[in-house]
Amino acid sequence: MLCALTLGAAVWCTHFIAMLAHRPGVPVSFDAVLTIVSFLVPILGAIPGLLLAASASSGSRGAAEEAPLSHWRAVAGGAVVGAAIAAMHYTGMAAYRVEGIVVWNPSVIALSVALSMTISAAAFLLASTYAGQRVPRAAGGVFALAVLSLHFTGMAAVTITALGTAGTEAAVEAQHAMALAVALAGLIVMTAGGFAFLLDRRSQTETVRRLTHLAMTDPLTGLPNRAAFAERLARGLERAAAVSARAAVIAIDLDRFKEVNDTHGHAAGDAALRAIGQRLAAAVGANACLARMGGDEFAALLPFRTRSGLDAVIARLEAAASAPVTIEDGSGGEFTVTLGASFGIACFPEDGTDPGQLTNNADLALYRAKALPFTAHCFYDPSMDAAAREKRSLAAALREALASGGGLMLHYQLQASVTAGEITGYEALLRWRHPTRGMIPPSVFIPLAEEMGLIPALGAWVLRRACTEAAAWPHPWRVAVNVSPLQLADASLPGLVAEVLAETGLAAERLEIELTETAIVEDQERALSILRAIKALGVRVALDDFGTGYSSLKTLRSFPFDKIKLDRFFMAEIESSAEAMAVIRSVLAEGVERPEQLAILRAEGCDEAQGFLLGRPSPAVSSGPEPEAAASAPRPPDAAPVSEAA
């Protein structure tokens, strides 16, 4: 609309200023209505032409095969605008009243219209060819040529024969005054359109600035976000390289943040993030950049001169992260939480000169800091790259093993009745044999699977394989399968269990699902609903690792457990703890490794037991696990048995 207004007004002014210079030699006047109509014609006529040309410009940015169609739209749009200019000219000439005989030459009129449309189309085609770039001045010059060719050719098409000259001088003065007034009015309209354009451009600039700020700012903390940090990191490293300065990239991960969310709710977690973010920003200082990368992760770019100066800033960051945070509880009260953080530091230029390399090295140092006890921060060391490559290689091999099934296997550990001495079932334990490295401990590949998001897929594989193999056993022993917290959080778990039972033909009462209490503490209502759906299939549910610190009588009363398995560390206390013996009568004792422990279980009436004393984990064979061979296996070494890591 702005473009049509300024274009129409400019063309209209050009016409009447030219008419001001024309000397017909006879008295002249203007028809007011037609003069106003002649002003509206180019504006209204330009709108469809400009829309058509604009669609051509946006289309020309697409695929190459759309370019010809785009150019034809530009030509059509220019032709429409050229026709609007011609309509304006001849409407204005109709408003031009003279004391004489007016004769028109149709051929010249047709030529003027053709010139206007053709040259205007060429101007728009030239502009469309350079769409998305700065339109060359030539396009504007060609369009001006279209306007001028129309006017002067159109004036050549008219012949005026005077009928008299009386009042010629007065008419000429009136004509000059009228034309000047009309031209000034047109210039005012065109100026208004120009100012409107400038105001619109200013509004657009402000909007872009505001949107850019929103796109580059974390809405929760007000700190720069990941995109802004990447941009500032690139600029900061360029400046540091130009003056041979040093800089540090610091990766920050808050500790115990999930506990705050789980215990006090997300509003409290957000408040803690805001408070910690402000403290960290103050700790790094005005010359540094602190950004929130997402979740409870932050990052800082810190220029520094000496290692002692960098150490001082890191000390301030540690103090800021570990200081208690007071949060309102929403009911007028307050509570205090203490989080803490881990820090990974990579320095420019010794640890890398590329933003991506420095960020990756800082993350590697952060992982090392989180893995080491009593270590809040860690500097990058080249040996971390070797560890990272090893981890990536192992992760790729695990993903391939899961896809193909090669290398993954189940071992089974015997579960037996303490009083009758009979086998009651087996617990399925996942094992992985790497094609070149041999057996990989579960303590290594299970955390790796969690990090890669493979736990649900691994759990489904174990469930399906255990049920398939158990269905082929010669005796109807139960098979116990561990379920992770991630699996229990999935509402489709009961459906998966039902599907596997139907596929394998295993009786539902022979399957036992084992889960730890940590799997149900986050969302007890959801977990209870899923467990009830599983029990409705006829499947048994067991609580694993009872006695690890989370267990409570409320949990035992709320959930439909068929069995409770005592943790091996709990078993280590039964010989000396009366409280420990008080809860063993209705449970399966896990981790039985000495005859003295088995004797106490038998004396106290414990129903079932599991451990190396009764049998080691063994692979499945065609006739089922081999309990006799497992029972005669030697006692475990002093190191923690690999089965417990699973």
C-alpha cells in the first residue's frame, strides 16, 4: 500500500508538472472530479501489479525451475502498473478543458500505452532478476523512462485548434496556479507516504531488535542463551587471537537440581535457577559472558591473563553455586536449598582455537569433574580425548549389538526355597560380549546405555529374550526380569508385557517383574497404575534391593508386591542386627554368600534366597539354566560380584 501510494502520487505529480510546462495557446481549465479520479487511478491500479511482482520476487528465491514462472509474473506485474500509468494520463487529459477543438490520434495513443506497459514490464523484470539483493539503480531509471515515454508520446497524440485567444493570459495564470496547487498537493501526499514508510521501517527495526533480543535471551534467567553464547564465543575468540590474549570456556552443571524439582516442584526449581544464574553472572564479572545453555547447564566465556586470576574466578563461581538459596514456598513461608555445581574448563589457545573444539573440551572436563568424588572443577587434559573416543566407540558397538542382537546374552541366577531346598526360579541378567574386547561389565555398559537413551530398547530385548528362553525350559520355573525407572514411566509397558507373553507362549504366572524403589518414588500414582495393569495380566511383581535407604513401610503397603528382595548389603548385617532379622520372614534374601547367612534365613523362616552360595549366573542352554553346576561353583572373589552391577 505504501509503495502504491508513493508510486501513484509520484507519477501523478510528474504528469501535472509536465502539463504546467505545456503551452497550448488557448484558455485552459481543470475538471475537479476527473482530476481527483486521475490521482486515484495509478494508486489503485498499481496495487495488483505490485502484488503480482512481489509474488514473483519471493518465488524467484525458490528452486531454479520456478525462475521462468517468476520472471513472467514480474513482467505481468510491470505491465499492469504501466497500464495504470496510461489510465492516469488519459484520465488527467480528460480533465484538461481547453477553448478549442481537440483531435486525438488513435495510433499514437496505442503506441504510448504500449511503450508504458512494455518499458514498465522491463523495469520490473530487471528488479525481479536481482530479487533478494540490492535492486540496481538501472531498474528505477527504466521505470522513469516508462513514465516519460507515456507522457510525451501521449501529448504527441493530441492536436488542439484554438477557437479564440480572449482571456488567454488570465487562463494561463489560472492554469499555472491550478497545476501548481495540484502538484504541491501531490507532493504532500507523496511526502506523507515517504514518512509513513520511514515510520514503518523504524517500527520494523524495533520489532526486529526486540525479536532478536528474545531469540538470544533465556526467558527464565534473562541471561544469554545457547545461540547468543555461540555468537559471543566466536567473536571473543577472534578478538583474543588478534591480540594474542587468553580465554577460558567454562562448562557448568548444577548438582542436586533434580532433587529440588522433585521435592519442592518446578516453581522452586525455576526460582533456584534464577538466583544461581544471577550469582554466577556476578561472579564471572562484567568482562565475561555467562549464558544458560538449557536445563541446569550454564557456560561462561572468561578472558584472563594469568592462571591465578582464572583460579580466583573459578573459586568465586564455586562459592556462588554452593551458597544456600532461600525460596518462597507460595504460602508465605520460605525454605532453603543448597545445590552446588561441577565445572569443566578449557583454555584458549592451548586447549583449542575453534569454538566447537573448546566447548567440547570443556564438556569433557565437566564429565571428569562430575565423575570424580570431592572434585568441583576439572581442567581439560588431552587424555580425556582418548577416553571420549573410547566411550564413543563403545557406544556405537552397543547400539549395533542391540540392532543385530549379536553379543547380547542373558545369564540366569538361581532362586531357591530356603526350607525345601527346591529351585523356585531364575533372575535374568543382561551380559554383553564385545566382538574384540570380550565381556564388558554391566557397570560399564548400563550407564552408557542410560546416557544414549537405549535403556527402554534394552529392557524390551531382555524381556522378550527371557520369556522366549524360559518358555523352552523343561520345568515351569519362574523367570525374573528387571524393569528400569524409564520403563516403568512408560504407560505402554503393560501392553509390551502382554504382547511378549502372547508371542512366546510363556504362562503369565511364570514371569516376575523386578523393580527398585527408586523407580516408583518420582510418580507413585503413575507407577501404581502401571503395576496394577501388569498384575492384572497374572504377572508377579517383586521389589528389588530392599534396605538401600529409600524403603518405607508406606511403600510396602501401597504397592502390590508379591515378593521383596533384601539387598546384599542388608544381608551383611543380619548376623548382628536384630532389626534386620525382623523383616526377613516375608522376603527373598538376595546376595547370600556364606552358609551362616543361609542358616539364619532358614531359622527365621525366610521363604526364598538368591546368591553365589546357591548358584552363580550362567547362560541359558536348551534344557534351561544349569543350577547344579552353578551351585557347585567356587565362592565369589572379594571384589563385588558382577551380577550386582547389573
